[in-house]
Amino acid sequence: KNQVEQSPQSLIILEGKNCTLQCNYTVSPFSNLRWYKQDTGRGPVSLTIMTFSENTKSNGRYTATLDADTKQSSLHITASQLSDSASYICVVSEGGGGNKLTFGTGTQLKVEL
Amino acid sequence: KAGVTQTPRYLIKTRGQQVTLSCSPISGHRSVSWYQQTPGQGLQFLFEYFSETQRNKGNFPGRFSGRQFSNSRSEMNVSTLELGDSALYLCASRSQGDTGELFFGEGSRLTVL
């Protein structure tokens, strides 16, 4: 069964600090991996999309890495801001033309002063 | 370019009633997918439509149904509402291709009393 597991479930950090969120998946065949940011009560917004051949991709202070061999991804947030407080969702797309997506349950990040 | 529009944003229903939610995708996007989001469960895939045809379906009972019109607008219907159907229902439209980015709407918050 295809699964996406994220850790930690929740995280509290001080403003200005860095943090790393983890995503492990068992989806096969693999097509791509996406990270989304979801503010409370809003729809998710895409941060990065990585295919098999990409092992790192940045979007401002967000840097995602992908190790397709170990089926792991991480999202690193640099110099956190209060506005980074949100849920971060890892989504893996199945290959083979099925277009099926498997969602992680997300990591709830809170950035405090 | 207008984003994904969902209506209504909030609604309250009672058990046994039925509800219809609407989603207008980004212009040019032919794929529309629906998700249910509840606290602790993450995003659960309901179904995906492409060019008026249901392409994928999640593991939800038959009370949950959907359709897509020729202009790509989509509706989902939930009949015989149960308390457990209370959730944020998100719609997303996708650009072409397997790596097509998902664009989410703001969601419809359904409360069943």
C-alpha cells in the first residue's frame, strides 16, 4: 500500500531559527514529490515539485531535498518567520500514468517570538 | 489569472440532508480533484475528473459523488449527511501533465449538526 509518513507531527521553534521537516514514502512507481504549505483555514499552496532526477530544489527560504534511493525527502526552512507557522504537507505522485497522489498528514509548524 | 474558486465557503447542515459544493478551476485546467480534510486525518482524496470523466476515485462511500461540466467546473454532492462528514472540502485544479502543479481553492467548510 502506498504511504507517505511525515515527521515530526508538530514542531515549535523560535523566530529566526532553522528547522527541517521529514517525509518518507513507499509510493511505487514514483513520479514526483511535492511540498505544500497550508495556512489555517486556507487551501494548500505549492512550495516545490521534484522529479526522480532532482535531489534539491529551493524556493526562497525553503529548500527541499529528495533521495529517491532511500525514498526520503526533507524540507528545510531557513531563518524562520512568524508567517511560516502553518501545516506542511508532503505529497507523492505515482508514476505509470495513473496520476494518483498520496498525501502525508502534515507537520504542524509554529514559529514563536 | 483567477485562481480556483469554491462556493460556498461555509455552510451548516443537519444530519440526513444533502449538500452540493461547487468548484471553478483555473482557466484552461481540465483536471479537477476533490479532497476531504479533517483534523488529524490530513487530506483524503475523494475523486478526480478530467474532461467530464471521473479518472480516479478514493475510498469513500457512494453518498459522495461528483461531476464535471463541459466548461470544467465541477460539483460534488454528499447525500444523507452524517456528523462525521463535517470537514473542510478542498478542490484543486491541475495543469497539464503528470508533474502538473495542483492549485487548491480555499475550501468549503461544512458543519453537520
